[in-house]
Amino acid sequence: MEWENKDRQSTAVSTLGEFALIEHLTKGFELQNPGSLVGIGDDAAVIHFQKEHGLISTDMLVEGVHFDLGYMPLTHLGYKSAVVNISDICAMNGRPTQLTLSLAVSNRFTLEALEHFYDGFAKACAHYKVDLVGGDTTSSNKGMIISVTVLGEAEKEKTTYRSKAADNELLVVSGDLGGAYLGLQVLEREKQVFQVNPQHQPDLEPYHYLVERQLKPEARLDIVELLEKLEVQPTAMIDISDGLSSEVIHLCQNSQLGCQLYEEKIPIDPTVISTSEEFKMDPTTVALNGGEDYELLFTIKQEDFPKIKGNPNLTVIGHMTEASRGAQLVTRSGELFPLQAQGWNAFNQED
């Protein structure tokens, strides 16, 4: 995860001006998609959607609310800013094609700092083969504010919504859960130690997987491609940004169904289990409510189960039920508890 070059000089952003700044920061971005007809440099981008459905999503990240530059390197922040938006397109069973990026920054950010951010954003664009086609920069008196809009496309019959699940369909999740939240806890702990003792050098190696899940998440475009290869059409889908419990409830509410989610089936990495114990947390609670895993949660028809059975990337964690039964967690001991949405809420933060 060592991306940034700490030896760059410091140049005030004000020495360039808005248009020269945009030209400087985006000069390394080249168009990769045939649907990107005109990118940065005109009054608007020109996009040609070759599939039947165009997909659009937007997200905003605010310093002090969504990220802490005390431990979030700007290169990683640039990468993550792209990924969290790309994940929304994956959650529609689509493919991302273009992005726009707008930044508001205070005068404490130098040109070199913004270069780090754009370097990370460019790495994400290259990795997911997405084009940066527009955006804006302006000043801020509140640190850094990031706004990203992503465009994508999907075939009409393959576009997947949150509202199309059916009774008795299987509930499936990609990857494993809880790692990003624990990575955040590790980084917050080390920040507090550093504030007391600036000479302290944290040893993050034992937590490498967790920290990477927090600082450099990946959108599961590979799962979209895998499902297509397996000839499995998800009936409903959502990405796990706010925590498994919250997203399961969203699927249930939008599809007007209930579900049974089995605790013993939730995929949890051994590092999550051991670190949860270190923080005196329950691993199941961490997996249910942690958030920022950016895995895909989706439903499939019962007859598609043999196609995914045994695949290490996918885990069946439950099934949908009639709405009257509600969203329930089935514990390892067989007890039933109502699922509660306890994940991220941007308007309910103590900080």
C-alpha cells in the first residue's frame, strides 16, 4: 500500500489558478472506453451508452466525517473515492464506464498533496477501466470535500434492483465481512497512541489485511463478471457499505419480504475473529454492523444454487421469507432475533 512519494516539493495551489490546476491534475488521464466520446476539456462530456440502460450514482465524502487524514494517505483516499462509487454500479449488476470528480480544498493542501490524491484516483480508473470525463475544483474553509459521480451501463434484462427478490430465494454474499470496520478501529487506536507519544511507531503488519480493507477497498466488479460466467442472474442486489444488517433490511423492505439470516453462515476472516477478541468485540456483531466492506449482497433462485455451490468467492447466508416473518437472525443455538440496522448513519454521528 506504499504509493506516495514523500519527497515531492510543496507548491501552493493558488499559483496555478482553477483551470490550470484541473489541466495539471488530469493530464495523465486517457480515455479507455469507446463510449467516452469527449472527456475533460469541453463544457460537458459526451457519452454514448452502448447498452440499453445507463446507470448513474453520486457520492460525497467530507473530511472529518467520512475520512481522517491523520491516517488516511491521500493516494489511498483518491483510490477509495473512486471505488466506493464504482461499487454502486456493480450493485446494479452493471459495468462502470465514466467518472466525474469535484474537489473543494482549503489552502493547507498543496499542489503536491492534490497530485497524490489524483494519483490514487487514476490508479482506480486504470484498474477498473473507467474514464475520468469531468469535474470541478474550488476552495473550502472546511478542509477537503470530495464529490464523485459515476456512470455505467447494463443490459436491460440484466439490470438488478433491490426490489425484485422473491420468497424462498437464497441470500448470498461475496467475500468476507467486518474487516474494514476493524481496520478503522486499529487505525484510530494507533492515532490516539501517537497523539500521546509522537515517537511511537505503530506495527500494523499483524493487521495488514484489516487496514487494507479500510484504506484500499475494492469494488466487486469481478463478482459481476463471475455471475455472468456462471450464468447466474441475481434477482436483487445491494452493496455492503453501511453494514450487513442494514443492507439485508434494505433488500427486505424494497422487496416487501422478510428473511432468515444464519449467524453460522456469515463469512468472517480469522483475522477479524482474533482482532475482535483483542478489542473485546463480538465478531458476529462486527460483521453485521461494521460497514465499508463493499461486498455484494444479492438473492438468487433456488435452482441456481448448484452453479455457485462450493465457489470460494460466494457464501449462501440465508433465504427470503414472507414479509410477515420480518428480517431475522438465526443464532448458532437456533434462537431467532429481529435484525436491527445498526450500521453507518451519516446524520447520527456523535463526532
